[in-house]
Amino acid sequence: MLSVRPPHTTFSHPLIWPRRGRLGLAAAPLCVSAVATASAPETAALLGSVSFPILVNGCTGNMGLSVAEAAALRGLHLVPVSFSSREKVDRTIQVGQTDIQIYGPSAREDVLSSVIDEFPDVIVVDYTAPDSVNSNADLYCKLGLPFVMGTTGGNKQLLHKSVQDSKNYALISPQMGKQVVAFVAAMKIMAEQFPGAFSGYHLEVLESHQAGKRDTSGTAKDVIACFEKLGVSYDMNRMVKIRDPEQQLEMVGVPEEHIDGHAFHLYHLTSPDDSVSFEFQHNVCGRSIYAEGTIDAAIFLHRKVQSKDSKRIYDMDDVLREGYMQ
């Protein structure tokens, strides 16, 4: 969402989420949320009958479960295993028609080796925990398992090095929402082509996520980096991070049913004399946008592996450029 404020208007309070529609009238925040409308067979037909085994590591979490459900809807073959951070696990999760057995971390290598024997063209999707990123990736590379890393955190340089050294295939992206990725990519293009266009402008940034997200939004950091190239000076310590549910309901306008899963971002720029302002806003309710993007990424990676593509490490920009999206 891009809007231009009337001159000489500023935030009346740093925690109040400015919400206006056309002509500056009050409006509720726009939430982006994908809804499945096609059955698995219909969707598979739309994809040209694309079907391959997919193992979702992290099905015990909300994001991993959402990805597994999206995979079933898209007609992919869910491998009936996943892993937990807890050692003693005696649990199964049903996703569609598949009962997924959850194993403890010490069983990872043996179970994954068995998976490779039974499903040699499997793609792994990782939605585990930040402190597991590098160890999981090292294991995938050791076993030659192509993987989509949706988990944020870990050491990014070591992650890339593990893939490069092993010559494994991987798609690594901290942001799987296709439309959000496209927005950030557009911001990067603008920053590269028009450096200094916003020199002297003042930037205010607010971001709101569920209380369980302790770190600062990586997407906000990427967009701020673009504004800095456009000439804006910004201190990251000034960013307003909202994690309190009451503030999210009353000040931000997050729908109550999405308090536990949302990503709202607002970037407000004001000219030095306060005569001009720009506002960029993107709000996501729920997790379906990320789950759908992850499945697009897995399909993209599967095709790259099958074609023996010379490039081994990809991101969501690659998926967007080649149009592997539904």
C-alpha cells in the first residue's frame, strides 16, 4: 500500500498505526491471506501433474504444519516422518491422509538415510528453530538431500559454505511470502537506480508480529537498507516493535483471530520541511502466504535438481523471476 499524506501531518503517537483509505478516510489495515480453493487433483493438474516426495522438518510447529497442509493440497507426496527438538517423542500428526511420525533429534541421520532409500528424489523443507539451522543443513548436505531452508537464524555464511562445499542443492530464504519478496525486490531496484532520491527525508518504521517473535523483522531491515541507499539516515534502535497483544488489537488493528500469527509493517517518510510524506505498508494475517510460497520454492528446487542445473543455491527472487508460482 502506497499513500501520500496531506501536508504537515505526522504521527500523533509512535504506537498508533495510521490507517486511511482513499482520500485519507479511515480504513482498516489490509490483510493478505491466501485461501485454498482447488482440490489436490485440480491443483496438480494446474501444475502439470507435478508430484514428488516432500519431507517437512518441523511439523510440530505452526509454520511447519501449515507447509505440510499446503503440500497435501498441492498434490505432493508427504513423507510420513518429521523431527522434534525433544528427544523422547511418541507422537504422530495427521495431515490430510498422511500420518506423520515425529522422531527425536538423535534419530535424524538414520531416519533420513532410510527416507533417501525409499524416496530418492525427496525435497526437504526445514521449519525448525534458529539454533538448529546450521546443524540441520550440515546433515542435509552430508546426505545429499536438497532442501528449502525457511527457518530464520543461524550463521548464513556457514550455511552457504556447507551447500557450496557439498555441491548440494538448496533454496535459502528468510522470507517465503512471494508478494512480500517481490515488494522488497522492487525496493532494491529503486534504490539501485535512484540513489539519493529521498535524501534528507525522515523515516519512521513500525512492525508488529506475534509475541513469540523476539527478533526484529528481517523484512523491515531489508527495506530500511533500501531507504538508506535512497539517501535516508536511520538508526535501527528507533524502530517501533510491537509484541503486546493489547496494543496490536487497539493501536495496530490486527484482527483478534490473527494475534498469534501476523506480520504488519509500516514505513513513513517525511520531507525535511514536512510538506511531503510517503507511506509504504504491507500487512499479512496468518501463515498461508508463507506456506504457499514455500511449496512454490520446493517445486522450483525439485525442477532444478531434476535438470541438474549448474547453479546450486537459490532464493525466492529466483523463484519469482522464473514464474514457478501458483
